[in-house]
Amino acid sequence: MQNPVIVVPGITASELRDEYPIAPENVWTTVLKKDFERITLHPDDRRYERNEPARIRPEAVFDPPYGELISELRHNLTLKADKPVPVYPFAYDWRMPLKQTVEELNQLIDEVVDRTRLMRHYGRNYQKNAKVDLVGHSMGGLVIAGYLAAHGDQKRIGKVATLGTPFQGSYEAPIKVLTGTASLGTPEAGSREREAARITPALYHLVPRFSVPLDNGAVPAVVDQNGQAVDLFDAGTWQDGVVDSLAEFIRLYSVDRASNLTERRTRATKLLQEMLNDAKDFLAETDKLKLAKDVNDLSASDWLCIAGVDTDTRIRLRLVKDRFSLSSDDRKNRWGKDVDPILTGDGTVPLAGAVPTFLQQENVVCVRPSDLGYWEVGDRALLGPVGFHGLLPKVNLIQRLVVTHLRGRSGQGNDSVWGCSMPGVTAAQWKPAISKLQWKQKQK
């Protein structure tokens, strides 16, 4: 029997609603409303909003892009209409530290298991070996990795599929903090978004920390003018403007405003370092994650890792004289080139940042914008405003890859799924999670 499924969306992709008004009000929705003033967190206690009274809660995942993915999973995983496979969306407060989100996912997994046990067609076999499958897009995949690092010993996960997850970070995260503009989350720009980003703990879990393997040697993700690695988990690395914004938050909203600017800046630096430490600690645990049958009952063949490629993506960030250089020349796409073909990505997540420490490059499946079918005319039109990264859950090929992986077999013929290996990985070396199934590998 097919396991029930939980779909975990990316950052900014769950609606938020303020339940304090007698008639609750949406403050963050797919298109119509992005109320930065009301979603910005409080400098004294980042569990709550800076504008009180309020009570903001997650309400639903964004549709698009997740509605179509969930509908396809429900339809294609169900073999008989009277024996449906439940597929649950997981809306969560994407502003919060991922450790908190992991615990909320853990609670939902318990609930899904208990609800599925009440479905007669799952029978006694599910009672004895109750598991769920997880599908995560973008930061959602990092939440899944964090769940397995914290609760994998419960052995309740059957299979995992992740789409465009920045396991090792994305340059767009620090750029969002620095400028308020980036190919991450809402496309809106401005000072309000920048200020909200700077006190959004989850965003710091996405800072880049990988090394780019080039032909002439590996290069750290972020370097200074001398080519030395820059530690983004050190508050002292960030530009003064970030601390200044937090200090102004303290002046305007803290119960104890502090008597002078020096004290406020000291508190602001401490606040920034606390958010960075929380992110660093969480990522240290996910980096130690091992896939093993005797640990969490998972192997590399149980994890479908999909990365988007062949799109202009930021591939470098430099610190020059205490300021970050944000040149448009640092956005490149070298996919298919003879020189440095790793310098590509999905427009938001560079390929080097999409490979988790617990998988090998041989396990990754690369998907390109050209893999959009001719019938996906509407989706092609969205490539501009949404970007390939945001479009991944809607890509028909990716939906079929996920269905094939979760079902354990293809149901649509020999050419039903395909993909590309990472640069430098030969056909003989390539070991995607569904490599033993009918598979058609397109040429790079």
C-alpha cells in the first residue's frame, strides 16, 4: 500500500493570517497581499510580531504552485478511486527558526499516521509498519532533512523527494537581507521587505556555505578581495546597515529601548548573532545526517534529489572593503560548457548549493527549463516573473519523477521520466533514486 504523503513548501509559500481581529485577516497571500508591516517580528521576542496585539498563524500553502502538485500526487498515487492515497499540504510559519518548524512537522506526521490508520483499505499492514513519504520544495527540503536529523530514529519515513532545495545555501538569502531584492520568495522590493528580512530567523538558514568545485580547484562560496573565505555566520561579517536596522527596531519597538545608540547597536549585534547561531546549529545537525537502514531506515535509493539547472544563477558573492559586491556579472549559466559547467542553477539555488552532504553528486537528477513540455505553454510564460526555481513544483516532468519514485515504478511507458546527471558524472556513475526503473536520459 502506498504511504500517505506530506508536501512541505518553501520559504514565503504559506499564507499567514492574523487571528486577533474578530474577523481574521489575511496578511500574506499568494498575490493579493504582502503586509510586511504586520509580519515583521519583534526584536524582544522573535516568536511574535513587532506590532501588537496580533496572533498570526499559517493558514494554507500557496496555490499555485503547490495545488497542482498535490492534485497530481493524489490522482496518480491512487490506483482505485475507493482506495485514495492521502496527500497532505503542510502550511507552516516560514519566518520561524527551522527547529520549530521541524517539531510542527513531527506533530503532523503523528497526526497523518493516526488518521491513515482509520482508513479501512490501509488495513493491518499499515498498522504494523506505519510510514509517510515526504516531498519538499526549496526550504521545505531543508525542513525534511532537519526532521530526519532530529527524529529519524523513529523510522517513520518511507521515501523522500526534494525539489530545488538549497541544502548548502543560496546567494539569494544574504542578498535578500542586504537589499530586500533577490530571486527568493516574493519579487517585491523595497525597504520594508529588507527590514522584515533582517529579523526573519529562517532566512539565515539559507546562507551559502558550500565550496564550488572548479577545474582549477574548489573555491569558497563567499570570499573577500584576497580570495579568503568569509564566514557569514559571524555577525561581524555583515554590513553595518543590517545592525543599524536592528538597532532602529530596538529603539522603536523594544520595551527597553536602551539609553543610547551604542547600547542599541550592541544589542542589535547580539540579536543578529543569535539568529545566525540558531541557523548554524541547525545546519550542523543536518550536515551530520546519515542515510542508513539501521539509523533511519533510509538509503540513497529512497531519496530523489532534483536540482534545477541551465538558468542564469548567481554563482559568486564577494566582500570588498567591508561591503558585499552585488554585480550582475556574477549571474551566469555555464551548463553544457566545456569550462566550469557546475556554474549554473535554477535561478535561485546554484547547483553547488543543491547537493546535500548525505548524498553524492551521482544521486542528483538535473532538470532544465527545456524539459517543460510543449503543452506547458502557460508555465513557460511564468518563467520570467516566477523563475524556474519557483516553477519546479508545477513542471510536469518533475511531478512524474516524484510519482514514479514514490510508487516505485513507472506507469506511463518507457519515456515517462528522464533527466540529466551533474557535470562530470558519467552515465555509468549516475545513480538516481529511480535508476532501476524505465528511464530515458536526455543528452546534456
